[in-house]
Amino acid sequence: MQKKNILVPIFISLIFVLLLCAGCISDSGSSSPTPPVTGTTAPSGAQYSAGDVVKNPKTASTMALLVTGYDPTTQMYERALIYPNSDGTWGYRVNTNTEKIAKATLENVYTAKVTKVTVSAIPVRTPTPATTVPSQTTVTQRITTATTTAAPKPQIRGIDPESALAGTTVTISDLKGYNFQTNASLALARSGENTIAGASVTVVSSNKITGKFVIPLSATTGAWDILVTNPDGQFHRYQNGFTIRMNAVTSSTPAPTTTSSAGSATLTSVSPPVIVAGAAGTYQIITVTGSNIPTTANILLRQSGKLDMTARSGTNYKPSPTQLQASFDILPTPTSSGSWDLILIDSTGTTLATLPGALTIS
């Protein structure tokens, strides 16, 4: 009887343990992983972003545009010129200059995206001089008598300005270099194109030449070589040193004469509205927006008691019918500090419109 009483509690304990184990197995199968949360990124509204290399598929130029930024507020891209390496990879820049261009203009003209690069990884270097004799030249070479010591060859190191619109005349204020001789000639050259000879060429010193280029409207846009030839026949060809840009507002058909009187044009805004001048001056592209802006108009910066600041020669450009761009060499502070009026003038210097205090230089 006593043995039977001992077996009963043992049996009950075994049942309790089995029930606990069954509960654990059930609980372990009831949980399920929480699904991951995915996010979305709002579109920027711009077709290109920093690092995109884009080209105009309608031209054969080896040069392309490197997108360095985009401002959604003004809907303006910032871009630079980029050139291919000898192995076809992109690439390098000949300087650190950038320009701003309207979103619609860039996306409608430069429709071919070539590749994408890291902007900070693109080096800036001086183009390699060509070692071959130029195929075309309009300069006259003078034969000199032999001397015991040959004169050094000319060397080009830069040009100001470094670009111009097709169909315009650009004044070269400073072609920098070495060993320039009196009566040296100046030209722009490009493979397969007619050479553009310099006009009013003056050799200021062995390190500086000034002159003009009358650029045909039919000239191919893109990078051109600069050619200086000394009277003794020695020359230097500086590759990709000058850029001819497409003139969007000029065509081969003569445009009607502008009859707008003073006051008919208007100015509504300027971009950028604030410029920080560097210690040695700042190169800056300024864009004004308004209405009835003539194709021959220009921009002045004016402040009471100071000399007017005028745009670089040959840099006027209309990215759209309501906008006008020009490039300025901003003087160092404190000369340039303060608020400046934007003045729109015609080809005779007559004021067409004014935007008072629209630009601040600090």
C-alpha cells in the first residue's frame, strides 16, 4: 500500500514536465521577423548631378562639360570644361574656372551623358604642347641669317580671356609666355579647320602679346590651339588653350535692328546676389533676369563714388530670351565692397534698365 502511494506523485511530476516542454516548443515557433522598412528619396528635379560628364552629340568636339553642382533655387548648373586623356578616359581640366548655365539650356543642348566621375579627383594641368608642325598657317615666316647661337623658341603659358562666342570679336589683353619677338604673329588653330589669324597684334614685351581675334560665326565650337610664331620661324602651339563657345542668340540670318528705347527693358533679379571677393580679386559670372533685353546689351556694376566695373570683352551670353550673362573681374576688397547697382546698357552706352543695390560684394 505504501509503495503505491509513492508512485502517484512521481507520475504527476512527469506529466507536469511534459506540459512545460510542449509550451516551450509552441512559443518558439510563434515569433516572426519584423519586415525591414524601406525609404524613398525625393527626386531633385535636375537631370544631371555633380560628376556627370555630358556632351553635345551634334558636335565633333573632343571636349565635354563636367557638372560640378546644381542650385535648385535658381535652377542653374555649375559646370567646367573637361578634356579626355590620351587613353580616352576622362580626364583633366586646364584651369579651375567654372561657369553657371541655365538648367534648360544645359539639358536641351548637352543631351549625351558620357560617364560619371568624382569632381575632386579630376586633376588640373597645363595642356601638353604639340610636337608636330601646324598643318595650316596664315603667318609669314622671315628667313634670317644664321648665327652662332640660335634664339630660344617662344613659349605660351596662358591667355586672357580664354574663351569667346562664335561670331564675335574678342580683345586679347594678355597672352602670357616667354621669348616673344617683335613682329611675332598670333593665331588660333584646330585640326580640319581654317586658321583664325590674330589682328592688331602687339608684342608688348618678350613675356606679353596683345591683339584681337575676329571669330567667324561658322567656327567650330570647342577647344582651339593657340599659335605664336616668331619672325625667325620658331613657333609654339599651345594645345586646347582657347575655347570658342556656341552663340545661342546669333544666326547666319541678319537679325532685325533693335529699336527698343531706353526704359523699355526691365531687370528683375541677379544671380548670385552676393559675391565674396578674394584677396587678389575674383573671376565671377553674373546673370541678370528681366524682359525685352536686346541681344546687343551689356551689364555694368555701379556704386556712387567708385569707377564702374565693366564685363570682360566678348563674354556676353544669353542663355535664354529673358537672361543675360557676363563675366567680371571683381576687384579686391575694400575697393569692391558694398552694394552695387546693376545697369543694363545698349551698344551706344545708353542706360536701358537699372536694378538698384542688387549685388553685394564682401
